Amino acid sequence: MESKYGSKENVIPIFLQEDCEHAVIEAKKKAAVAGFGNTEQVLISTAVSELATNIIRYAGKGEIYLTVIKTQQKSGIVIEAIDNGPGIQDIGLALQDHFTTTRGSLGLGLSSVRRIMDEFEIESSQGMGTRIVARKWRNDVGF
């Protein structure tokens, strides 16, 4: 799968656990640039951590795109996580709290990302991979 929203300058390749840590740091920076306060920066970086960890755990490799977005009325951040892994067999089930296919996991990854972010989209095809797009908007934007 390819990015619909990100650009090459906003991509973080995810291959190793260290890449997940790099993505978290970059997410916090981008969230600050977008004008989010410290609490929101931590929440956004937590969402990125969950998505990057899922890429490593289920697909082996992928990409995270972090993009600051602005409209006439608001600003925010888009996180796009893409992999070419096996895909998610049952998206509805995967979005339920405590569902996991991995031993030792709490099963809160995707459901927590959906709760943290304001908008959440998921697209997955068996054998083709998964694309998750999540947006967080600033609540205090004054124009």
C-alpha cells in the first residue's frame, strides 16, 4: 500500500524496535509544531507507538507518515501507518478492547489509537497490507 496523505519528507521507515522509538520522538516534535500542548503531544506519540509496534509485530516492516495539517478553521496532525503485511482478517474484532492474536499483549493497541485520535480510518486486505489514518485536531485554535 502507498500513502494517500504523507510525503517522502514526512516518512519514518519502521523495520526495528529502534524505529518505533524514533517515530515516537518525531511524533512529539510534529505535535509541538502543530501547536499541541504537552498532554496532547504525549497522547499523539502514544498512538504512534501503538501503530509502529503493530507494524513490527504483525507485518515486520512498514512506514509511519506524520503530517501537520491546516484548514481555514483548524489545525492538527495526521498519522498514517502503512504496511504490506498479511492484513487484518476481521477489522471489527481487531478494534475491540482486549482482542489480540499475540501472546502477552493487552489487546488495546488499535482501540486505544481510535480513542486517542479524533478521526480513525482503517483499510486492510488479506495478503496486501494495512493502512491506518488517524487525525487529531487542536481544540483551542483561534483565527
